[in-house]
Amino acid sequence: MGSDVFQAQLRVSTRTLGASGGETSTTIHRRRLSVRSGPWRIAPKAVLRFKERARELTSRTRGVSIERMAEELARYLRGWIGYFGKCETPSVLHRLAEWTRRRLRSAIWKQWKRGPKRFAELRKRGVGPDLAAKTAGSAHGPWPLANSLALALALPNTYFVSLGIPPLTVCQ
């Protein structure tokens, strides 16, 4: 049925080389139409839109409880997974899941406000006294500390699952 004709569309572009405009170069670009050759990928613009929306939902200065923040984020993630869940590049989804959890850890750290409260919360969640004191007294901001060992121990991935945050990938 002439499938060879419809498998690829060729586009020829001509550009001028050199300042004099005397030489030209022809490039042939291949764009797949009906045959999928590689894995389904998430477009970079879609990832940027995801991050932009997630930043709005997990803003550290938003003034809502972490439970409400997680509920709104979970609603958005479920819709996003419904659309992009079939992608065949799990590394992108894995990185986005890590990034999202780091955003949430950062927001929680910001909500704890001061050193004594931060120390008490870390100790309550099973972090050792030395590590808790070092982290609570750190001069670093919420984003770098969200990637710290103390917050990873205090707020493990299972904590976010208990808040209702759906996993972006099957195995994390």
C-alpha cells in the first residue's frame, strides 16, 4: 500500500555558507510519520511545564500545610502520570520524582522555621543528635539542605507515599 512513501517525510533546507553568499549547503532532515523507531519520550518543554507547575504547588512561601500541599500536588501528578505514564524513558520520570520530593523536603524545612524547632523535628523523626544539630544549625538554605542525609532520614520516600504522593515510576 505504498507504506515506504509514508514512513518518512524528507525536508530539504538550503542555507548559504560564507559571507559572500556564494556557497550553499543542502541538508536532508528525516521526520518519522507513521513508524515509531525509538522510545516514547517526554518533550523537554513538557518537563519544564511540569516543573513550573510543581513550583507553584510547592512554593515554600505559600502558607499552606504540607498535607494540603501534598493533596494538590498529588492531584496534579495523577493527571500528569495519566498522560505521560506510558513513556519509555523511566530515567526522566525518576529524576522528576527525586526533584519533586526534594521540593517537598525544602518546603517542610522552611515550615520548621528556626533551629530549635528544626532540631526537635529531626530528633523526633529518628535522626542522631550530632547530625540533627549540625543540620539544624547549618547556614545553607532550604534547597541545598533538602538534599542532605538528615532530611533524607527524617523524611524518607515512604513519608511522601503516606501523604498520598503517587510514584511517577513503578520502581523508585
